Amino acid sequence: MPPPTARDLRATTLCRLIASTLTLGLAACGGADNDGSFATAAAPLAHTQAQTEAPPGCTPTAPATRTLSPDKDHNTLCWGDVGWSEPTLDGAALQQNLDFYPATGSAAATTAPLIVWAHPNGRTKALDATLRDTLLKPALLGGYAFASLEFRHPVVNAPTQPNSPVPHTDIAQALNYLVAHASALQVDPRNIFLVGQSRGTLGVWTALQPPLTSPRVRAVFGVNAQTSYDGNDFAQWFLVEPARDDFLRAFNRKNPNADRYGSAVRDVTRNAPAVHLRYDSPVVGQQLTLAQMQQQDALHYPDFGPALCKAYTQAQSNACSYDADSRYHDRPDLVYEGYVRFFDRHRAP
């Protein structure tokens, strides 16, 4: 096999960068043993490989009460009727449902504020022991009810046909379901908060779309958040000018509906809800070449945080903050520390 050429290496670099920017794994990217064209440096996107006939959805249910059976700490409720094969879980069949954990203790006798959790790729709504300790327990101790969502993502679960709608609104639809049944669930529809990680930070975009949710989300806490899914934003903000055209040609070729993915940054208004973002690596603070960006975690790029907060400042709002520090890496106990107190500060009376 001949040694890789500079063109081979550049193609592979582009493939790996775009794969990591798209919330996908890097397995689809070949090494240098290709003909040098970007088309052969990458297999089709992971979400196209796992697509089969959609599994059945479930029937939306109206909860009559938030009372649980003695052996359960949550109820599973269907908020929509769509089912899908999830590419980040080897095509596992998922449905539009949620797990609802009612408020406990003295809060159980009142109408409680609600925290809604949206998971990262490679997980489901099920809470493991770590997430119970870092997310669920602080919420319940703080007097909140808690919901964990199953949802689709506009990039990961996007259709491959051009000019097709992308699944933007799953989180918004789930919130509207919870609001519609707030009385039965004994939650306060004026005090709904979103917390999410990676894929789950679609909640940031959702909270900035007032027509989609009523009443509006009070605040969002995001970990390793993408604040834009738009390849043009990524190129303009984070790449040096000579790298942008190559990146965008490849990005748009692999994403025929990229113009529909959305950008939280572009949707900020003066009345946008409070947002706090945390990243597990320091802010870079300068534009990079493709090769330099390949050394970064482009999906969880920490400079997404400053980009969003700059938009808040330009909208004359000081409701955005971020924290980027490597001490958070693989430390969910630290990265979610204080998230409930952040929501407490933004509760409506």
C-alpha cells in the first residue's frame, strides 16, 4: 500500500472533524488508505446506517394522579406517538416517553417546580446510580419534581432526504405535555427548568423558541453544550479563514438538511431565559486550522459557551454564564454541583 499523501491526510482530517462535530462517532472515517477524495474518506453518516423501518411508538397517556405504586419511584408516561431506531444505541427501538419522579417530603403536598433532564448520546432516559446521585437526589431534596425524557435530535436523527423536516421539537412537545397535565402531576407550570448534557443541550435551543413552549422555560443548565448546529456558524466562529470552504463543502454534502438544524446563538432575545453552561475543557479563545481542531472535542467545544453569552450581551441581557475547566472531565459530581441552586435563583414566586 502506498504511503498516504497530503491530500489523503487532509481528507481524513476533514472526515474526523465533521464526524465529531455532528454528534457521531469517528468509526466511519477511514484512515489514509483511500483515493484521497473526501467521499471515500468517510462512510455514510452513522444515522443513515442504522435506519430501518421505524419501530412502533406508544399512545400518549393522561396521568390521573402522580401517586406511585409502593415498589416504584417513577411512572413512565407516553408524551408522543413516534418510535424510532436510535443510531447511538446500535439501532435500539425507542419511543416518545418520559419517566416522571414526583416531588417528595413536604413538597409532595404542594405544587412543585419541575426539572426536566435530557440525556447525552449513547444513553436512554434511564438513570443509573451516578445520575441518581448527581441529578435526581439533589432535585428531590430541593423540593422539585423530576422528569427524564426520551427524545430525538435534529442532527443525530435527521432524515437523509434533502429538504426534509428535522426532529427539532421533541423536547418542546414533551414540555407541553407536562404543562398540559401539570394539575394531575402537581407541578407548577410557571417553574419548569431544563438540564441536559451534550445531545440533551438541545434544551438550550428549545428554551429560546417561545412559540414552542408555553409557559416558557425559566432557566437551563447545560453540560458540554452545542449552542449552534449550523456548519456556517462553526466555520465562521472557530476555524481560520483558509479552512472554512473545505469544511463547509464537506459538511453540507454530508448534511442535506443542514440549513434546518438551528442555532441557539442566533435566536437569543433580550427576554431569553437564564442559561448556565459548563464544559470539561478550557476555552480555546482563537480560531484553529482543521488539523488543530481535530485535536479538540469539536462536539463539546468549550468556545460554544462564550459564543452564546456574547449573543446575550448583544441582546442587552446578562442572563448567560459559562464555566470551562478540565477539572470537570469525567466528574459528574462536580459538573452538576450546584445546578439545583442555580434553578432556585430563577424560580418564579
